Amino acid sequence: MKKIGVDLSGHRSKSIAEFADTEIDYAVTVCDSARENCPYFPNARVMIHHGFSDPAAASGSEEVILAEFERVRDKIQAWIEAAVLNGVI
């Protein structure tokens, strides 16, 4: 993500329990595993799912694995940009 100017150093995975009292406009899942394991966000106004391949499942050299992460990252970015342009989110 740093390569495209996004700093994730202060980010961490969070439990859904942390959002129990928070209204959420959009809950977006981008992998089928997330959709299967957390299909319900009680305070989300809109649930959106768009599946992408899981880059963590990539195998091969470090370069091949990194390329897969970058490919999926770019696909997610393009999907979000299109969704915003089309008023989906």
C-alpha cells in the first residue's frame, strides 16, 4: 500500500464488537472468506460484497506473491473508484 501512497502503519484488525454502538453507512467485504465469516453488521445501513481472489493464497517466489497482492490491490481500488463514480457507494 505504501507504493501507492497509503500509510497503514497505524491500522490494525478490529473485532466487530468494537463497532457495536457505531452506525455504519457501508459495510464492504471484498473476499468470500470475510463474507462467509462475518455476513452481518448490525448497524450497517448498506451491506456490499464484491469478491476478489485472496492474494494470501498465492504461491511462488516473493516477487510472484508480491505481484499478486499488487494485482488484487489494484482491482479493489478500481472497483471502489467505479462504485463511487456510479453512486453505489
